[in-house]
Amino acid sequence: MSLPTTTISPLRQRMLEDMALRKLSDKTQSAYIRAVRGFAGYLRRPPDSASAEDLRRYQLHLAEAGVSPVSIKAAITGLKFFFEVTVGRADAISKMSPVHAPRKLPVVLSREEAARLIACAGNEKYRAALSVAYGAGLRASEVVGLRIGDVDSQRMVLRVDQGKGHKDRYAMLSPVLLRALRVWWRTAHAQGKLLDGGWLFPGMNRVNPLTTRQLNRAIHAAASDAGIDKRVSMHTLRHSFATHLLEQKVDIRVIQVLLGHKKLETTALYTQVATEILRQVISPLEGLPAG
């Protein structure tokens, strides 16, 4: 019996090729395809036949439906790529309005909370993975993308291969983090879970890396067991890493390099959540003469 096959339209295939040519990440490609598919569902005809007014009405439809500014911005970005690159009709998006998503302060753990969270991770693999996220400020995708050979104990750095923006960089490797990784390596090596030159954090099948979804499930469970009622994610550990370095008076430009930020203003956000620094500032109220 032959199974039905899913056919891809020439238009979608062209868009997939355009995204592959520009080496967009799988996550970005999925988001762009989702944006065009959502618009096509609203339009009820091929999306490349849309007018500028159709796109304006679609944005209005999303706003009236209560879609968040972040999601509307993502939809516009995907449609912009589709019409500018794949269709070659930059004029089509001329009536779509820029959306400014509100910028919220990141959730940051205290040092004590970070220690409790890591201690409550389900096993040595997850404790080591969370230690990397907090101790080196890596993104979840960068943690699971580490290979054994990326741990350079001679230079005390972690090599991050093709991080966000397809950029290589080095992250810090502290002695405490190195010890945690060695504990995990010895355990995993003895159990035959690691391949030579393979993933530092393999999944159930050691040929494949741990997934970011598995890592997020692990940190949510650890936060619950640690009694932390903040909204915790893997990125919370990265935020906490940057904030705690800033409170230790590490130069913000150094933190920018460690995080792999392109713009200093992105790193500067952490000055607003570095509460230990804020507490050291003397209010002008303290200098007023007694009445």
C-alpha cells in the first residue's frame, strides 16, 4: 500500500530555497513559513496575489483579534521576506505599519536561587547543562550544540560554534564549571553515553544532541522543586549571568563580548536589573538639609 505524499507548491519551494540560500536558521524558516501560511488562510487565495491593501487589512485583523505586538511583528517580518525576496514585490508591504513591541525587564535570579535551581536539576547531565547556561551565559541552543571538543581546559574557554547570527565565539570556562563538566563526563563516559568527539549533552540516542525542549522541561521541573515562583526559562540563567557579572563590576563591553551581543545597547539593559548596583547609588534625597 502506498502512503500519500505531501506536495509542496512551487511558490513555497521557492521560498524555502531563498531562505536556504541566506542560511536562515531552522527556527527562522519555520517562523517565516508560519507567517505566510497564516496570511494565506486569511486571504483564501494564493498569497502572492495579495495587494498592499490586503496586507494592511490583515495587520488590522491581527490587531483587532488581540494578537500580541510581538506576534504581529513576527508576522510582518515573515511576510516582508516573502514579498521582497521570493515574490519580488517590495511595494506590497508598503501599507503595513511598523510595530514596536513593549520591552520588558528580564527575570533575574539571585545567586542563591541560581544555586538552588542547579542543585535541583534531575540528574548530573541537566545539572551540568544548567551550570553551563548560568556559568558561561550560553543560550539553550548553544548549550545543546556543544561538543566534547568545544571544552578547552588549557585556555579555559568554551567554543560556541555558529551561535546566534551564525557567529563563532568563545565563552568563559570557570574552574567550578570545569569541575562540574568533568563530573558529568566521567559519569557519562563510564555509562557509554558519550561518543568520541560527540555531543557534550547527548539525547536518548547518543548520536543526537539533547533538545532545547528537553532542557526547558528540565529547568521548569528544577524551578518547581527549588521552590522558585519566578517565571523561569533557560534564558533566565543567561540574564542572571550577565546581571551578576555587572554587579561584580565587570566592564559592560566585556559582558557584551561574552554574550555575543552585536549592539552594546542590548547588553545595557542589564543595568536596569542589577539591583546591587542600584542599592549602592545614594539618592539626592539623602543630601537634603534637615528641615
